[in-house]
Amino acid sequence: MKTLPVDIDRDRLPQHVAFIMDGNGRWAKQRGLPRIAGHRQGARILKDLVRCCKDWGIPTLTVYAFSTENWQRPLKEVEFLMRLFERLLRKELTEMHQAGVRLQFLGDLSELPASLQTEMTQACEITAQNQGVTFNVAVNYGSRLEITRAFQALAQQVKQGVLNPEDIDETTISQQLYTPDGPDPDLLIRTSGEQRLSNYLLWQLAYTELYFTEHFWPDFDRSAFHVALLAYQQRDRRFGKVATALSA
Ligand code: IPE
Ligand code: IPE
Ligand code: MG
């Protein structure tokens, strides 16, 4: 499936898809493998997904790679994940850059290992002008932390006298989040059968279509993505209005 499947309407593709990549551990357990084997296979799947978004014409994807809650996992697993992120960045950056991928990271990066922070900063700088696909990776990301920080920043501006409280609107708030530009996600996909948001993009997902699949993340290949897009295109996005022709 190198090109967009023929049963998908190109004109109604989601412009931004967010993913909660869940089920790596269970995928591995099912095979009698250590959890880290699931993370490794999950990374391979992610690599192809970025390419797929480019091939199919989906301009932005945002993936949840590590939450502010994930620090509570066993230290060995956390360390493995941090090393995996760093290794992937080193190994895949050139290819992603050539493919026109613009990389951005969302989250409190200051708590990550220093060497990983360096790789992230470089990757963002190198790919900043690329226009193929915007690939956002949420690392040490928590939506409530993101919103709390936005409140703090706005309160500071009020305190300094540069912002009137009555001028705070949805745009001013959005601008203080880790996702200041670009459209909100049209579609959120969570794998592994769990049906919750786990502190992910709570503000940005206000009107997003939610799609949950039983596939574990390491099994989420192009054909699973195809099925999710078909389901998305069946939805009638009313945004509070009455039904459109699609569902009438
Ligand atoms: C998602 O898979 C990857 C991360 C959260 C980093 P999990 O590791 O949560 O896999 P399960 O949910 O335990 O199967
Ligand atoms: C959410 O998955 C975080 C990421 C995918 C990075 P979790 O597996 O950590 O979520 P919970 O704990 O099941 O809600
Ligand atoms: Mg999980």
C-alpha cells in the first residue's frame, strides 16, 4: 500500500492524526518476549507510519511516546526507552530529513537525559524548514502539566501588566501550549483496546474523532491504519450543528 488506498477519499483525509501507541508490553508478553522487544517492534511500526503519512498525503501526525506518568515504570524499562529514543534519532534523522519530515517534540524536555536533549534540539533545528510531514513526538508529556504551565505563563503576563485578564481567549491559551501552530487533531487513534486518554492532548482533542482498536501497537501496520481511516470517513463531524448530507 505505497499509495493511498482507492476507497479513501483524498479530499476528506484527516489533516492531523494523533496516536496513543499502546500495547507494546502485551504484544511482547503474548510472544513470550521481554517488554522491551515490544518497544523495539513498536519503533519499527512508527517509522513506517511516518512514511505512510507522507505517501498518503496526511500532513501532520502526533504520537505519544512517553507520558509524565511513565516515570513510574521500572527503572530498567525507563532507561531502555530513553536509550531507544536517542538511538532512533541518531539512526533515522538523515533519512527523515531527506524525506522532508519536520520533527518537533512536545513535553517537558528538561527532565530528559542531557544527551537525548541535545539530539532532540539538533533534530528540530535541522528539519525545521521541511515541508513534507510534520512529525510531533510527545515525550515526558502530560496534558494537565501543559495546561498548568499555560496558566502560569498567562498569569505572569497579567502580573507584568502586558495582558488584560479579559483578553484571555481560546487563542491566547492555545498559544501557550506545546502545540502553538497547526490544526488540532482530526482523528485520535489508540491501540491495544484501552479506551481512555491517559492525560494526552486534553485541550487539543476537544472536537477530535476518537478511534479505538484492539490491535497492539507493534501490529498497527498500514492495513490497520487504512481501516481506521475508512471508519473516520464514515463519521459525520457535526461540530454542534445539525446532520450533514452524509448522515441524513
Ligand atoms: C506503550 O506500550 C509504550 C509506552 C507507554 C512507552 P506499553 O508499554 O504501555 O504496553 P502495555 O500497555 O503494557 O501492553
Ligand atoms: C499512554 O500509555 C502513554 C503512552 C502511550 C506513551 P500507558 O500505557 O502509559 O497508559 P495507561 O497507564 O494504560 O493509561
Ligand atoms: Mg500501556
